[in-house]
Amino acid sequence: MTYRHLSINELIIIEAYYQIGKKVIDIAKALNRSRQTIYRVIAILKKGCSAYEYYEQYKKNKRYCGRGKTQLSKKD
């Protein structure tokens, strides 16, 4: 199974559906995502964060992923 991260569009849709009171299971079916994924996003939204802020934090954290740069030693 291939996994993919939530896009900014999906986050905005989740936020909009959450604000109008749509059920989590309906949001999950509409986006073809698991309910747990939707619950995680809603938990962040309940703390007062917007979908855009959530996505910006994701991008900031993503910068620190991966292998760090290495410094090669000089051979004399």
C-alpha cells in the first residue's frame, strides 16, 4: 500500500467539514482517508491551529528529515 501525506487542500477540506459539524466518518469517506488521520487533524484544530498553520509546521519539520551533511577530511 502506498502512503501519502495530507495536502494543503485536504487539510482545508477537513477544517471546513469540521467547522460545519460533519461527522468524522463522512469526512474520511469523502477524502478516502482513515478516521484516525482525520481525528489527528481535528485534535490540532481543536487546539486553535488552522489548516494552513498545521501545513506550515509540517513543512518546517520536514526540513529536518533525512541524513545530515558530512564533512570529508582532507588527505595529505
